[in-house]
Amino acid sequence: MLPRKFWKQIIRISVAKGPGSFTSTRLTISMARTIAQQIDCSLDSMSSFHLMAPRLYKDLNKNQILNSFWIKDLLPRRGIVAGKYQLVKIHKGSNFHEFNEIISPQLTSNEKILNPSIEASNNIGKDIISLINFSQYCHDSNLSSDWRKTLPIYPTSPIDNK
């Protein structure tokens, strides 16, 4: 626990906004938004798939690396969740890999359009480092992030029976 007297030293926090389990995404975003609002700090956020992009794009063929690609995940009984990404720049000083999230993760039924694609794969340790690098990049670039704009990504509803 961080004692209250140190809270004003926090100038920004960062959070992955999904997709993930409905409950964990909702709780994490709610907590991050509340803290950012209460201590008046920036809240950087990025989709979980966006965080994976710097790690997963290396699995593409060398001739595909500069082109857009999809990260996809099969949800049992739900379908495929996919997001589309493209490498913009590798910032050497911060080791931040800047990607454009062309299409944020969403449910899709047409797997044929997902080409080239990479299977989503969780690596919490590396993805946290990616999130920290993103937040450091935002800080170094003097970018402010309003907590009001951070909303969870819910590609499916927990009560949808489809």
C-alpha cells in the first residue's frame, strides 16, 4: 500500500482496457478511473491486444512487418475477437514500439478478412513492460490523458446468449 501522503506524487497511471474477462476489465477500469479522478493525474490506457502487438508482430514474415496485421482470439461459444494493428515507429531511447490500432478489438464472424493474423497470447510480464513503456512515452511527450476517455472494451456481453 502506498501511504496517502505520497498520492500527490503520482502524476500518471496506466491500465489495459481489455478485452479480458468482463468482471476483471470492469473492476480494473473503474479503479483506475476513480484513482485518476481523485488524485487528478493522467490515465493512460491501451487495449490488451495493442499491448501484445510489439511482442507478436515479430512472428510475421519479414515482408509483412511494415504492413497491417490482425491479432485474434477465439472465444468459445462466442466467436473471434480481433483487432488490426500496424507498426508506426520504434523509439530507440525508450524502447517503445509505437503501433497504430486501426481497428480496436471487436467480435467478428468473418475470419477470411483477418489476414495476416497472429493468435493472441498472454504474457503478463512483457505486456506490463509494454504498458509502462507506453506511459513513459506519453510522459516524455507531455501528453495528458483524461480519465473520462478511458472506457473498457467489451467485445461480448456477459449476458448475451449468442
